[in-house]
Amino acid sequence: MSATTPEKKAPLSLAYYVHSLVCLCIMFGFGLLDPVEPLTPLGMRLVGVFLGVLYGWVFIEIVWPSLAGLLAMMLVGGMKPVTLLNNSFGHPIVQMMFFIFVFCATINHYGLSRFISLWFITRKFVAGRPWLFSFTFLASIFILGALISASPAALIGWSILYGVCEVCGYKKGDSYPTMMVFGIVFAAQIGQSMIPFKQVALTVFSAYETMSGMGIDYAKYMLIACLICLLCALFFIVLGKYIFRPDMSKLLNLEADKLDTDGSLNLTGVQKTVLLFLFLLVLLLLAPNFLPADFFLTRFLKAIGNTGIVILLVTVMAAIKVEGKPLLNFKVMVDSGVTWGIVLLLAFVQPLSGAMAKPESGITSFLMMALDPIISGGTPLTFALFLGLAATLLTQVMNNGAVGVALMPIIYSYCQAANVSPELPLIMVVMGVHFAFLTPAASASAALLHGNEWSDSKAIWKTAPAVILMSYLVTAAITIIVGKAIF
């Protein structure tokens, strides 16, 4: 196509404009209705802004409804522009998300994602053991999902799987690649939950922290999340061996070294340097939870906070020169790695969460009144399990970050009224919204799964419900046993 010829684009459908109109009508019109006690007029307007943006997230996209929601907070939400912008784009959590994206893009840019996955599946102890090989493969994708994000982790995992199939002689439609195409998305999606200062987990936790002023112990959460991921991978293999039962015979003589066709396992000095920064990031973010409070490093890390730690490492990497070029090319990493939709979603959630939690809105009182018939007579544990189930079901048809944010006022209201700790319901919800792989609307990686030619919708619907149920039960068991013990 010549430079002077404009690229033809498909016209937007009528449904897009109808959904856009509905989104704006809810956002700006809901607050004109008479308040339902104990909601105040301000509370009605805030609920309208939230419901309108939520509708837009589900039926349109993330970007412009989030921006429209920020404008609505100025116009009908009672927030002055300076205050709103300070609490949205100026919020440390939003800035941390931005720099985390830049850092993770650097990891992917230098090929470390493929190295991590290949390193696991080329270990000698998996040779001739097809189920152990598959478990190790999925474990590597869990780690990739945690370090980068679900969609690129799934794509990297699939590229390696296709190499396995070529070496072993598997074809499209065979039972093993069909199971593993799904398993890779399953592992990548749940793996995202392991690190609480990334993407969906950070969005949900920060929404609660903004409402309550309370944080959660990241180290304890990571312990629980890692246990859940490990057991989910193990039980997926159990389901595969005894329920799905694919043909594993072709894997018996797999020479995994042949999968490294581009020399990914031979790290260069630059790659080793970037890998060192990855270890430093995790270590420094968790260090304040383990080091003595009066230790100079602890005081320094707490002074700059989690956002400052990420900025510090990004700054050092950008300052280091390799062959006259920065180790971290900031512009390139921003262009290739920052998912602006998630940044904007988080920027909208921060000021709205704080406003909804204030007594003058009446939202907390309203939620408790509405929930009373459901949760009265129950225990905090049954409440946590109920919220986790709700998150797991809703995330199959809604954006997972939006589901988590929508449930935060409920958790805050219940825990305030019952005077109980919020950690268990928070963990159940954060984990539940990551079980998003049944429908194409569940998550970006689920949409990729439904479009993968090595799988089909019938196979997904046969596999996903059992895996989702298994994941929920594993999460509930670990949360009850370990969560109650450490929180």
C-alpha cells in the first residue's frame, strides 16, 4: 500500500454508539434520580459515575470510559480538578504501575522470558517423564505470568509448545497440544496473581487501601498466592492424567535441547545484568517485611516506598550504557510495554474509591443494608468464600480488574461493620478474578485462547469449568488453612 493511500478501516457498528450513549447516560444521568436512603445525592452521583464507567469497561473498552469517568468526577462527583488529578495520575500506585510496565518490557525485550521457560523444561530430571515435563512447563509459565503479564506469557508458552509438537510429531487437534494450549493460558492467567504490585492485583488492593487507609502484607500474600499457583498446576496435571487423559507417548523420547533453536539458553552479559535487576526488584520490594525496622536499608526503602524502589531501578538501568546505548531505552520500553488501559483504569479507581468510602456519600451504609439478608448470620469465613465465588463467576463475563474494584466497597463495608480483618476476602477476590479463561470476554488471554487454531470452543468448554472449580476449591482451602494461620 502506498503512503498516500489511506488504510480502510471497518466502520464502527451501531451497537458501539448505542453502548457509548448508554454509558454516558448512566454516568451523568443516574445522579439525577431521587436518592435511595441511606444514599445521599452525592452518593447517587458517585454510584452513577461508577456504574457508567463499569458499563463502558464491559461493553466498550477501558480507555475512553475511564477518561470520561475522571471528567464526570469533576463535573458531578464533587471533586476539584487539582485534587482529582493529584489523587489519580499523581497517586503513587498509578505511578508504580507505569514504571512496573517499563521494567517488565525490558525483561521481555532482552529475551529473558523465553530463557526462563526454556530453562525449566530442559532440565535433565524431566527427560522421559511426560507428566513431570508438563508440570514443569506450566510452572515456568506461572513464573512468566507473574514477571510480565498473562498475554505475552501465553504467546511465549505457545511458541515453545509448537516446537515441542514439531519435534514429537503432534498435530493440530491431538489431545496433548489441545490440553496444553489451554493449560498455558490457565498458568499465565493465574500466575499474574503471584506478585501483588502488578496489574489486576495491584488495582484491587489499591482500591481497598484507598477506601480503608490500610495496607496488606505483600510477603504473606505472595506466600499464599505461590502455594495456590503451585497446587493449581499440580491439580491441573492430576485432571489431565485421570480426566482429560491425552496421548503422552510421543513425549517419552523428547530431546528438550532441540527446542532451543535460537540460542536462548546462552545468556549474554547484558541479559545477566537485566536478570540481576529482576532479582533486585523482588528482593527490595519484599525486604522491609523481613529486615529490622531500624536497619538503614529498611529506613531508606520505606522512605522512598514501593514506587520509589521501582523508579530507582529503572533510573539506574537507564543510566547504564551498553555499547554507547542505555541498558533501558525509556522511550522504547514505554512504547512497547505500557498498557495504558490499565493505567487509566487505576487512575480512575483511586479517587473514586476514596470518595465512595466517605460517610457523606452514604454508600457504605447502603451496601451494608443491601447485604444484610445475604450475609446475616454468616461468619467472616463464609463471607470470604461467598465473595471469592462471586468474583470467580463474574470475571468470566466482565473485565477482571473491574470485578475486583466493584467488590471492594462490599468488603470494606462488611469488615468495618463486623470489625473483622479484610485479608481473607481480599485474597479470595484477588485470586478469583484471575480465574478468567472460560469466555473470550473473561480476559485478554482468554480472547487469545478462543482464537487459537490449535484449540476450539468445544474443547475449552469441556476443560475450563472443571479447572475453574478446581482452582476455586484450591484457593478456598489454602486461604482457610494458611490465611487464617498467618493473618
